[in-house]
Amino acid sequence: MSEPELDSFLAGQRVVTCATIGPNGRPHLVPLWYVRRGPAIACWTYARSQKTANLRRRPLATLQFEAGESYPELRGATMECDARLIDDVADVADIGLALTLRYLPGEHALSDEHALSDEHPPAEATPDMRAFVQSQAHKRVGILFTPTHTVTWDHRKLGGQY
């Protein structure tokens, strides 16, 4: 995928699979919601989670984004990343609010077709959303994944020739 294609693809996906290295040396895989921060991917998680412990020990991760139901439709990206844990509560809340707006459920959500595109910015945060995020931020950490190497694929471009 070209850079614009990758940007569009990432904007249209909802879940990233994050791989860290567990204490036994084996990969630890978890799904995460995410928001883009420039070239980086930002997430939040519980401060006491296994992925947080893994990243404190070794701040490296691989992220995988994927889509497609059949082989000719498969597309995705894998990013090897340096990870930085964010402990500052205000910064964690900022990531949490961005996630809340991106994944906003219910009547305030934009349709999936438009919710994640740059042409349709997220809804405004309500006081209740802000209060919820603040109540969660003190027990969470933010994670900023900065890609160091990216590989993409898009089987739709193969035109049925494998």
C-alpha cells in the first residue's frame, strides 16, 4: 500500500492486534482500540495489565491491522514499533477521550462508513464523557507506538493472480 492508502486503511479499521513479549519469552497478543497520533498509534490500557508489564520490561511491540473475509480481499499492515508508556494522568485522559470519541456508541455515533474518516471529525465530548474518562485515567496508562518498520499487503490489487 502507498502511504495514503495505508492512512486510509488505518482510519477505517477499528481493532489492532498488539504483540508484546511476555515474561516467559512467548508473544502476548491482545486486541486494542486505537487512535492515530501523527505516524504513531495511541492506545490506553490498565496500568496493571500484562501488556503494560511487558512493555515496562521491554518497550517493543508489533501491531497488526487486517481486513478481508476471503483470500482475494485480504489486506493489512504490520508495524514493528518502539513503545512509550505514558503515566501522566492528563495525557492518559487525552488519549482516553480521543478513544471515547472515536468509538462513541449509540445515537451520537457516526455511521461506520463515515465515523473514522478525516472528512467527518468526531463528535464533541460531553461533560459526562469527560467525567467518565477522568474517572478511568488514574488507573490506566497511555501507550504510544512509534513504527520503526512497516509492511503492508493488499490482495485486492493482485487481480486474482496469486
